[in-house]
Amino acid sequence: MPINSAISGLVPRHTALDKFAREVEADGGINLRKAEPFVPILVTTRNSLYRIIPLGRGDTAVLVQGGRFFPEPAEARLVGSTFGGSVLMMHCIRVGMCMEIDPGTDDGFITTTPVLNIEIERDPTVHSRLH
């Protein structure tokens, strides 16, 4: 079920956030271009925890922290999810697939280990230590 991109300022933020969180749980993934801007997404992979903050609706620019490549928050672009081959689900984070992140350097994309869990961060003090 797609996230309603027509949500306006008239809808209380918690209502939109709750709907967003339910859709992530039901679908097993998220299309970053439809994500709520500036609402952190916690992604647990086999080896790491990532905190991904979408920087704008309809975009793939993020602030990412976690894993060995992002010990501090850094701007990047979420390319999508892959099983490790040439198939890529553009702009999506999917359980069971690896995230591909473009750090904007000449070193190429970073591919994570498979995603185990995706959740919306409701209280930023809960996950103060990312690894």
C-alpha cells in the first residue's frame, strides 16, 4: 500500500507517522521517496544498526549513521536494495535484501549485509549508540 503523499499540515503529525509505521511493518519494506522527511528510520542488518534520515519527500538524499563506513552522520544517497546481483529495487529498503548506499565519493557504492528489521524511530534517545 503506497504512503499517502497528499498528507497536509492539517493532519496531525502523529497520525501520519503512525500510518507510515504500520505500512512499513505490513509491507516488509519502505520506498524512501515516499518516506516522511526528517523522521529517522532504524535499519538493522546482520552486522549493524543504521539510522537513516530522509532529507526530503520524493528524494533519496539521506543522513546516514551506522556500520563501519558511517561511524558519524554523513550525507549520502540511498540507491536501493539488492540480493547482491544486478537486480536493484530502486529507492527501497527491503527486509532480506542488502542496502546500496552512495556516499558520494569515488569509491563506489556501499553494500550492507542483509536487512533484518526496519522500524520508525519514535524516541531518538533510545538508540543513542549505533554500531
